[in-house]
Amino acid sequence: MMGEKNNLVNIKQTAENSKKYPEPIVGVLIYNDKGEIFLIKSSKWGDLWQIPGGHVELGETEVEALKREVMEETGLKIDNIKLEGVQECIYPKQFEKKVHFIFHDYSARLTGGEIVEKNREMSEYIWIKPEQALRELKLNPYTKITVERFIKNRNVSYEDRYKRALADYQNLLKQTAKEKMEFARFANEQLLYQLLPVYDHLKIALENQNEENHNSWLEGVRHVVKQFKNVLKETGVEEIKTIGEKFDHNFMEAISEEATTDEKQDGIVAKEVRAGYKLNGKVIIPAKVVVYKKKS
């Protein structure tokens, strides 16, 4: 009885060990700097063109397996390895025997190496544009899908890069235009800071002269002031209104107060000690004023 039981155990273990499972296969679509892809023929797949690849061995990663298989079959070196997709390959009619593969398809860039002599894994090879390969070559149906995926992913990548580059360029143009406008608006600020006191002095001179004795001189000064005002206006300079206006700390500096009994006058500018100016809306010289303050 004991012997029969051991025999049954051995038979069961043998049956379990003989079970077959799908085989994981890695393949790689190699491309070069000319935009061409590398395809081969193998006697295993008859007269069909395909990508190089093979089994993943125990203890190695898929990327390691790809590099090893490519070197063994073709002699080429690759990097920039990217997964393109996964495919089920169940009992393919084109293959030399009945198999069930699970293809993990990658793309990779050619970095060097030299093509080895023709062998069972590579009886022929070709460098060809992917679109041309789809039109002219008799492709392994699974390789055909991989090539189509590669073209689609490549085009999406180019489009995304183009859109990002275009957006960056447009943002740069906008920023440059903005900076130019800001520079143009405020480039003369320092010059105006020096010229405006002269304008003030001319106004003061007019206010303190006796017009009866200096009519001719005054007329000339008036003309200069008028011209000066026109120039300032054309360059975006605006004189801040003060007398009779509500005090505004954004445009004015109150240097003293003047008592008033009129409640309505409280906080109103009574006198202008020094004029203030804005350049395109920006205060460059605040006005110095005396403000009415209601007696408490």
C-alpha cells in the first residue's frame, strides 16, 4: 500500500511538472538618428519581417534580457528603452511550432555596435522608415502592431513637445512685450525727476513778478511754461490736483494743518507747498500740502 501511494504521488508531481504556461517574450523596435527602424527575418517565422527579441532568463530583468538578446542576435547596442505595449500571441500560424507567447514590446535607440554575421535568429536585416515598412514589407502581424504603436506614440510625443514649445514661445513674447512697455513708460522717470523742479521754479517766478514792469519778460516765461506743460503732457506726466481736493495719502504728503471752523472743509487741501506729479498713473513726486483740520 505504501508503495502504491508513493507511485501515485510521483505520478501527480510528474503531471504537475509537465504543465505548460505562456512564455514571456521581450522584443524591441530599434530606431536610429535617421528615423529608421531595424527589422530582421528569422527562420522561426518564415519569410516575415519582425523585431529582435527573446526569452527572459531567470534572475534578469526585461531590460537586461533585451540588451542581451539584441547583442546576441544582432551585435547592436541600445539605450532609451521604453515599453510600447503588451500583446497576446496564442498558437500563431506563422511560427514554426505551437506556442503561447506574451509579448512585451519595447522601443530603444541605437547607440553603437556592429552587425553580426547572419544566423538562425537573423537571416536578414534592414533599416527602413516605419511608414515605409508598413507599406512595403511583409510584417509579422504582431510586429505590425508594434510599428503602428511606435508611430502613434512618436507623433503624440512630437505634438506634445511642439505644443509646449509653442506655448513657452508665446509666453516669452508676451513677457518681452510687457517688459518693453513697462520700460518705455518709465524709462524717463529719472530725467523727469530732474526737470520738474525747473518747471516749478518757472511757475513760482511768474507768481512773484510785477506784471506791469515786466510784461515782455513775463510773456516769454508764460510761453516757456506753456510749452513745458505740453511736453510733459505728451510724455504722460500729469500734475496732481490738490487745492480744494480731499486729502489722499496715495498722492499727497501733509506737512502741516490749518485750523477751520467749517466741518465740510475738514480733510480738504488748503494750500499746495510743492506740486506732485504722476507718470502714466504712477506717482513719481507726491504733492506736499497743507490740510484743513476742524477745531475740536
